[in-house]
Amino acid sequence: MPALNRAWLWLGVVLGVGAISPVRAAFTPSALAVNTSYRWTENISRASGAADFRDAAEYELGGQARFVRQLTPRLLARLDLDVAGWICPEYDLLDRLEFGPRLVLTRKIGLGPEAWVLAAETGLTARTGRLDDADSVAARAGLTLSKRFGPWFSTAVSGSWTGQEAKDAAFAVAHYAAEARVNFDPHPRARFSAGVGRRDGTFTVGASEMRFGRALAGALGPRVASYFATVPTATTELFGPGWVSYSVEAEVEEWWCEFSPVLTDRSSLALRYGRAHFTNRVDIEYRQDTVSLSFLYAF
């Protein structure tokens, strides 16, 4: 994909700021929220060998402005403007800023609180950070079908596509995703959720200089060496001297569970645990576990 540079990212900022007035004229302001998160990831490096596993904590501060417009009695348009900053004290090349708009069209199919709801969304996310090679713009489109079954249970299934154009080809990736989730609401102020998903496409992973060099030299077999010789790579030093980031074709199976208590009429928490299991085209596996705690406050 064509390379990006910071000028394109700043152009996106200017265009976004210039769009605020038309957005406010076409939509009605609905909500303003801020959130902060702590996230700990085992194997944040997405490495296949245990010797290259790097574990780290990240801290997020973000905000969202939401606008809505009722197009028909059953069709609602929603525009979210999101911004989030991430800091990783242990590996500062992961520090980054992400921002962009998301448009969601929601249609209710049927009457009453238990009617099916179909939502279509599209969005753009620009990313800039300490690692110039990872500066990127990502586009996303998806569909979600959801339904409530009585006061305690609700479900949702979704499918999406995400494509990312980056300054370096090692970070230019794209994938399809499918997810199913179930929510259990035993109390108006508490929710338990669980979900499973699958992604299929290209992903950025990493390896130390020594391990990647051994793979190219055939230590993991000629099939692996031949494949790794063709993938986009970049020496990023993300997690140490000579660290290599590279893009591979892979399938990802993941699952997660979450507990979300409501603290006040305006604030809530979310405690989440998830696992992702990557299997690339030459059957090398990558595992990643994540635990996060988030606080949301709506004005």
C-alpha cells in the first residue's frame, strides 16, 4: 500500500475540525464521555517463541462526542467522534494517539423492547505515535444484528472488515472478523458479557533479530524460511535492539469475558479478560492474553 506521512495525518485533523460545524448543523449533540483504562498484555510483542515474549502495561485516556439524528421513526443515524491516547511506560515506542469519526445507522425491525436491531457502521481511524513506521489510517465497515430476550439476556452477532494503510508495509494490514456475544443483566446496575470471535487476514507480529534471522536461515524448516523471505519487514527496535516487526497472513481465534458494574447515573466500570490465538500461513502460532480495567464517565 502507498506510504503515509505525518502531513496526511495532520490534513485529517484539519478536515475533522472543519467538519464540526456541518456535523452540529445536521446532527443533535447527544452525549460527551471520557474514559481511562489500564491494560496489561502478556506477549504484547506478538512473538511466537517464549524467549521473545514481552509483557507490559498500557494506560489510555480517551474521549467521545456523540451526535444523533432520527431519520425515520425506525432509522437512527449516530456519529461518534473518538480520540484516545495510549502510553506504555516500559516500551515507549508503543505510545500513540488515535482519532477519527464513526457513522452508525441503526434500524429497529419490529416493535417493542425485544425487537431485532440491525446496525451498519463505517469509520476511519488515524494513528500517529513515537514509532513513525506505524503511523497509519484505518478504515472499517461492519454489520451487527442484536436482540434482547426478556429483562436478563441479550445477544449480538457481527461481521466486519478493517483495512489499514501505513507508512511502512509491515504495518499495512487488513482482515475480516466475525463475533458473537451474549449479555446477562441480573441487576439494572450490573452486566456480565462473554464473546467469541474469529479474524482472518494479515497482522503485524514481531521477533527478536536473532530468532527472525534463524527462521530465515531455515532453523524452523524450509517452508517457514521461504515464506518469511517474502513478508514485509521493518527493523523497529520496538522491544529491543534489532527487533523486527513483520506482516503475516493468519487466522485468529479469540474469546473474552467482561463484568460491567454501573457506579452512578453517569459512571461505570468494565473489567475484561481476553485471549487471542494466532496461527499463521506456515502454522506458526502466536498467543496473547489481555486484562483491562476501564472507567467511563458521561457528562
